[in-house]
Amino acid sequence: MEKLLTFMNYWLGKVYIQNIYVPADKQAHLLSGAIGGIAMFILTGSFGISFVSVSLVAMFKEIYDLLHRNKHTPDVWDWVATSLGGLFGGLLGNILWLP
């Protein structure tokens, strides 16, 4: 994961969307959510299931982070970024893999 973040930081640097700075951490969450959304869509063939499953996994990960604050930092925006990635990945899967 560290290599992925380093790669993203190097190539993407600071991404601005209409003057809104998107940190590399949130970019990584968006990317992992999109990968998960695509994978779940391929496995299930359902956009709804892919989005909800990615969002639930992200929510449980943040709950885990909340319960283990000595090693993790909980952040609701991590859940939001991962869920948006899952939404995007599910839609992309729907466009690319449906006949």
C-alpha cells in the first residue's frame, strides 16, 4: 500500500477539482473503492450489491479504526471516498461488462 501511495503522490501530486485539494490518502480510498466496486460487479452482476458491499466494508473498516485508535486513525471522509469509489466502480462495471 505504501508503494501505491508513493506512486500516486509522485504521478498525481496534488489533485485539484475546482480549487478543492484532494489528498493522496483520499485518492487511494477512491481508487480502492473503484477497484472493489468493479470486482464486486463482475462477481455479482449487480450495481446495487457492488456499491452497498464496498460501502459496508469501508464502514466496518472505519469502525475497526475507531476501536483501535492506538494504531489507526478513524476518518468518516475515508468512508465517503471509498464509497464514492465503489459507486464509480459499480457504474463503470455496469457500463463495461453488461452485454
